[in-house]
Amino acid sequence: MNFTFSEEQNLFRDSIRRYLEETYPFENRAKTLEHPNGYPEELWQSLAELGWLALPFAEEYDGLGGSAVDSMIVMEEIGRVLLVSPFLSTVLLSGQLIAAAGSESQKRDLIPQIGAGQLKLALAFAEANSGYDLAHVSTSAVKEGNGYRLNGAKCAVFNAQSADIIIVVARTSGAVDDQEGLSLFRLDPTMDGLEIKNYRTHDGGTASDIVFEDLFIPDKALLGDVGTAYPHLQKVIDQASVALCAEASGAMWAISEQSGVYFKTREQFGQNLGSFQALQHRLVEVYMKCQLSQSLVYDAVCALDDFDVLEQSADGDTTNIAQKVSQKVSAAKYQVGLDARSVGQEGIQFHGGMGMMTELPIGHYYKRITMINATFGDPRYHLKRYRDTMCQSIISAT
Amino acid sequence: MDMKFDAQAEGFRAEVRSFVESNLPDDIRAKVSEEEMILPRDMMQRWHHELFKQGWGCPSWPVEHGGAGWSDEEHYLFEREIALADAPRPIPYGVVMLAPCLMEYGSKAQQEKFLPGILTGDQLWCQGFSEPNAGSDLASLKCRAERDGDHYVINGSKTWTSDAHVADWMFGLFRTDSSGRKQQGITFLMIDMKSEGVTISPLENFEGTHEVNQVFFDNVRVSVDNRVGAENEGWGVAKYLLGLERFGTAEVGRSLASLGRLKTLAKTVKVGSGTLLNDSDFMNEVARAEIALRALEVTEQRFLFGPGGSESMGAEASMLKVRGTEIQQDILELAHQALGYHAHAMIDVASPENDHNPAAIAKAHYNFRKTSIYAGSNEIQKTIIAKAVLGL
Ligand SMILES: Cc1cc2nc3c(=O)[nH]c(=O)nc-3n(C[C@H](O)[C@H](O)[C@H](O)COP(=O)(O)OP(=O)(O)OC[C@H]3O[C@@H](n4cnc5c(N)ncnc54)[C@H](O)[C@@H]3O)c2cc1C
């Protein structure tokens, strides 16, 4: 058992932190967000140079072969500085989905371009009525001649506005909640007939709602095999959920530390806020929540990495273990979500009137945390998913 | 980063598991599985004796005193496995608390006199720190020890003394000087419970358990040979003692065992045409507790096996006590809720379909309110974290 990061990982984290602190200090955030996409275009090339964009991909696709632990390091640092970027959308969602579901030639074509910073992608999966259920897809893709006819709508497609490719999850067969019959299509956002409504999100980023009305797309737009997208999507969303937990964890630590500093400097009634026990104990709660949440992030990250190794070596059925991994993901997404929300709310309260001001980071952390909770399943959703697996194993235990 | 134990550690775990499996007497296992923390003297000693024969009686001690020479991982796995198997906790006062103080501050003669009896488990101890007017503010204690030649004469009382009624000896803190700061003038003494002038008066918890006592001292004479450390410097010894416990304060193993019982209970308690397992609100609560426990478990592992190892663990350990006891209480409370009407009876009313013992669960659930009070109340632990970790 070992909780020490490798020398390489420590250097990687240092380089990320140095870069982010120098390039995106909080004082410049409002200015940075004035860019139409919420971030300056030169950011992307820098991230490619720092090795972020090739991080999780296999070496045969010019990737760095990084682990879930490595992605966690990036996400924690992103969380600390509230970085707005299409990193998650491009690399951890779309890129990983191509790596999981794409054909060999699609992977050879697209992944190296992602790693080099030449492509930005967005993943369109959620729909107005889907809640957090990935199988609830009513957008349909009906076979027609040498292509498909797409009808339906997607919502909250993060970073679609700046994407070169949008990957759409559509139903090629089955009923609206079936896990079977989902397929992936790559779309050019500039193609005719695509109705895109772009908007800014509360964290300073962008997202879009997209409508497809009798949109014809050629066969070659199909990513991977027809009708088999669900398990890949599920796996990638699980991985991305853990990444979001890591981001939230980074934000939580930042809130805890900044609140500590405020407690030591802000004076009322002739003494530091930190001398009031009512506040001391609440900051201790915040600190404990940071520690406990971080532990569950580690737990989920290690489970993902272990499963990766297992999947590559085992030839038997791994569904059972996959379910256990998903359970750890849900444990993290539930607890981190709950704790991050409370830490964010406490952080605001600790800062009094200043806590409500836009020139302080606290409220911005809270907005980002809140958005993370409403992405890939909120705490209630994940508690339910965890519970269902738990109950199944209670039933099967003798 | 790697959250798995290596093959060697797993081998050790298996060894402990099979040892407990074949050596833990059934009556003791049954008592512990009813969440009984306080065991009769005979049970404590029988189990300790099994461990002693195996060389595991006082595993955390240095090897030259009879310790096992284990690594941090082995200590951790040992505590975990005995907890999961419903074996008793290590005897706290002699083995875990006093002995290390004697090794650090005691004379050679004291070590030779007391350590062997603690090692074999023949001699049981109790801890006389708290007084009616000195609990959280321990340093304000008043029970007096006046010097009279080569003896101290003790007058006053100690209270909430666990196990005073089964112990052979007490170690405690006594006021030898009240002229300076309250932390000065405290002396650490060891007292034979059979000394003339010692009266043990039992106290009853609200749920009916007798585990603590008030101990009165009426001109009790204690030889200076039984003083640990210098006169008026007992506070340093006490601080050393209170900082000792690194393994097990979170009681994760115990809570995992309790949670396992809670799940079995959910499966067996009938509600309408199904069981509690079909009650998704209740099962949400169980899931919530399980996730909280896992977070605590990994946090403890991070503190023990992170950079710097267990040696570098400081006041962070206080959070293990706070969350650990909250989770213990939470799990037992859920077990109590699972029982519904069955939680009222003070005796086990036979129930053919259900093999659980509602009276014991209900009683334990009341008894465990103590865990957030003793060993430094959770409020005091939070204040420690605020000062030592957060620098407030
Ligand atoms: C079952 C049991 C077994 C025990 N066994 C032993 C034993 O073997 N030996 C022994 O010496 N003692 C023992 N104790 C005593 C125990 O250590 C004390 O009860 C404990 O330290 C609290 O002290 P108190 O009871 O005087 O409560 P108080 O100190 O009066 O505290 C009352 C409440 O106020 C809170 N509080 C106190 N001060 C502060 C503060 N500064 N800031 C915020 N909150 C505060 C406390 O957290 C608590 O909630 C035992 C207690 C119990 C319940």
C-alpha cells in the first residue's frame, strides 16, 4: 500500500501548477472570460506542449499512456484555479470515447490530432428528458441509403461552440431507454441543417443545445460499430465523473485554504475570526470533508487503473468487477458532491459580505462545484446507483 | 499510488485470520459481536492469553520487551482482522497506554516490576485521569498527593474510571503542587487498587451498563517508587500517553463488522411482504453509511501509509477519532431503526425467523453515545485540529 506519487508525477504537478498560476491568476479571470469561448485560443497550444492533451492515450496513437492518477493530477490543479477549457470535453470525454469505441483507422486518424492540439471535440449525449440516464436517448438515426437520417435534440453540449467535431449519441435501434441500439456519429458543426444554440454557463464556459431535423449524415460519420455505444459511453462517463470529482476536490482544498487565510486576517470584535470557536469547528468540518473526499477520489482512481490492467490481461467475464468499479465511482461522485456543496456554501458564509462579491474566487468555486454536481449525475442519483449495486450484493451474499 | 497490500502482507493477513478463527473462544466472539466493548475480566484475560502464547499479546511493544516487531502494514492488518472476526479490542490501559510510558519515562526497576504482568495479561490496569470537576480541562485536576517521606498520601477522587472494578492497578495524575500553572504540579503515580483507603463506587450508565466507577482515596499511601517521571512533571507523561494511539482510533474494522451485521439485519427484518432490503429509503441510509466508512478507511490508510508513514501523523489523527465515532454511532442507530418495535424489549424475546438479538443491539446503540465523549470529546478533538492543523 503506497500513497506516494512518483517523482515524475510530482514534477508533472509542479509544472501544471506553475503554468496555471502564472498564466491564469484569479485577478485576470474576468478578462480571460471575455474571450468568446471563455478561454484564449493560445491556451490550447500550451496545453498540447505541456503534454495534457496526449496524456491518457496509448503510445501507439502518439499518446503518453498516462493513468487515471495522472488525469486526476491535472483535474485537481484545474479545480484549484478554476480553469475554463475544453480539456474534459476534448480529451477525457470525446478522445477517450474514440479510444474506447472507435475503429482502428479512426483512432489512428483522430487521437494523434487531439494530442497535438489540432482538434477540439464536444460530446452530445444528454437530452432534455434524459435526466442522468445515459440509455435514455430519443435522438434517432435511421439508416437511409449510404447514410443515416438524424432527428432529435441534445442539450448542454459543453464546448460545442469551439469544437471542430461534435460526437452525437443517437439511437439506431431499440426503445427509448434500451442500452442496446446506441451509436456514435461524428458531425462537423458547420454543416448545413444543424441548429445550434450557444450559451454561456455559470462557470464561465460555454455549452450548446443542438437540434437535428432530418439531417442526413454519411456512413463514414459512424464512429465504431453500429448499436454498441452504451458500454463505452458508460465507461467513459464513469472515468470523466472521477475526473470531475478530482476537479471538485481541488476546488474544495482551495476554499478550505483561502478560508483559513481569511480567518487569520479578518478582524471583528477586536480579534481574528479564527479565534471564534463556532467558526473554528466549522472550518475543521470543512477540512475533514476535504480529506475524506480526496480519499474517495483516490479510491475511485485506483479502481479505474486496476480495472484497466485487468481488462487488458483477463479473458474471462469482467462485468462483475466493472460493476464494483462503477460503485466506487458513484461513492466518490455522491460523497464528493455532497461535501463539495457544503464546503462551497460554508466558504461563502465564512467570508460574509465579501463572500458574495464577484471579485473573490469563493463564489466562483461554488458555481463550478454546483455545475459539477449537476453533470453525469448528482449526489442523489449516485447514491441510488451505489445502493442498487449494494443491495444486489447483499442478496447474493450467503 | 497503489492501494493494494502486497503478497507478503496478504500472507500475514491470512495467518492472523486463521489464528483468530481457530483460537477465539465462541462465548467471547458472541459477546463482541453484540457490540459489547466492555468484557468481564475473565474474557479479557482468556483472549489475551491466546494472543500472548502466539507472541502477539503486546505486538506494538519493542521486540526486547516482548513486542512482535511488525511493520506498520502488519499492525494495521492485525487490528483489522481481529476486529472483523469479532475478537476483543486490545486491553487498552496497561498494554496500549501505560507500558509505553514506562518504557519512555519509567525506571528500569519499574519496567521489570510491571511490564511482565502486562505482557501476560495477568495484571489489569485502569486509568485515573478524569475527576468530577476535571474532564476536558484535565489539567485542572485536584485530587491531592502529599509527600510524606518516601510516600505520597492521596486524598480525593477520580471518576468515570473504566474497569476500576476489575483492575489490579491504577495509573493516574495527581496534584502535588498548586502554586504555579495548572499543568505544573501534576505527578504521575501508580496505585495498587488493593491499597488501604481505596474505595470503588460503581456508576451506572443510563442504559444499565456498569463500566465506569468513581474511585475515592482516603489517605492512600503510595511509595515514591511508583512515580513515573519526576515529581510535578506528570503532565508531560500524560501528553505522551494521549499521543500514543496511531492505530485503530478510527475503529474502521469494528465498524465494518457492525455494518456487515446491519446488512444482514436488513435482509432478515420482514416488512410487509418483503424485507427492509426493499425499503429504498432505508437502504439509502445504509449506502450513505458505507460510503462514509470507506472514505474514513482510505483516509486512515493515507495517514498511515502516505509519504512519511505513520510517524509523520500528527493532529490529523484527531479527525479519525471524530469521524470514526460518528460513523460507529450512525451504524448502530440504523441497526436500532431497522428493529422497529423489536428494539423495545430489554431481553431477547424469541423470534423464530430472526436470529439477531435486538436487546443487545438496542443497548449497544445507547451505550455507544459514550464514544464521542471519552478519549478526548469530539469537540476537544476539533479544537485540537483547529489549532494544530489549521493554525487558528
Ligand atoms: C464511558 C466512559 C468511560 C470513561 N473512562 C475513563 C477512564 O477510564 N479514565 C478517565 O480518566 N476518564 C474516563 N472517562 C472520562 C472522559 O474522559 C470525560 O468524560 C471526557 O474527557 C469529558 O469530560 P467531562 O465528562 O468532564 O465533560 P466536560 O469537559 O464537562 O464537557 C461537557 C461538554 O462540553 C464540551 N466541552 C468542554 N470543554 C469544551 C471546550 N473548551 N470547547 C468546546 N466544547 C467543550 C465537551 O465536548 C462536552 O460535550 C470516561 C468517560 C466515559 C463516558
